[in-house]
Amino acid sequence: MLRRVERLPEPSFHYHMSSLLAELAAGLAGAGQIAEGLVVVDKALARAEQTEAGWCLAELVRTKGELLLLGREPTAVVTAEQCFQQALDVARRQDALAWELRAAMSLARLWRGQQRVSQARKLLSPVYRRFTEGFETADLVAAKALLDSVVER
């Protein structure tokens, strides 16, 4: 599959290749091919650094964190949390609110699973509140549901 994607015409897809590879990696993980997904996302990260396609770096790093969690390696949780923090940092530096929301949701879900609901809410709530429109989009619907699930008791 990766070889086919790499054969796409350069000019029309070159700029979006890293983003496309992130989606491919997520799709592979969804099909249970986590190791293959990690190979793809690592390739996309290397490509982003080589081609200066940093515009989607936050999403690539976040995707890697999600894949690591699915792989359930002994260090997965720690490494995934580092990926999510890095994705948040990159998104904030780039003022990329959509990527920041996705990274915050990934980290908040991780923390919710660790019973760190207060931290999860404190992280996600201010990011969500910065949106002024688009509340029917999948990411904002998911963020609202996640916020509703991390209510302190």
C-alpha cells in the first residue's frame, strides 16, 4: 500500500503526502496492522522533516502516540504521553487550533483512562472554548462528548 501511495504524481500530492500518510497509518491501525502503521507514520515524520512539511507535524506525532497505545508495548503509555505533549507544543507554536484540539483529546483520553479526570478536563476545556464555530464537526462533537465524560464527581 505504501509503495502505491509513493507512486502518486509528485506535483499534485507532494505537499499533502505527509497528511495522507498519517491517514494511511491510522487506517492500518484500524485494520489491526499497528506495526505497519508505525512504519508509515515514522516515514511520514521523516518526510515532514526532510521536506519542511511541518504544517502537519502535530498530527503526525499525535497519530504516532495513538498507534503506540494500540501496540501495548511496556513503554507505550509513557511514550504516547510524550507524543501527545509534543503534538500539543507543536500545535500551539503553530497556532493550529484544530491540531491542538486533536492532541488535547488524545491526551485527555489517556488521562481519563488513568483516572486523572481533573487534569483531562483542565487540558481540554480551554482548547474547546476557543472555538467559535464548527460545533457540528466530528472533532468538536467528540471533544464535547469527551468533556462530558470527564466530569469530576
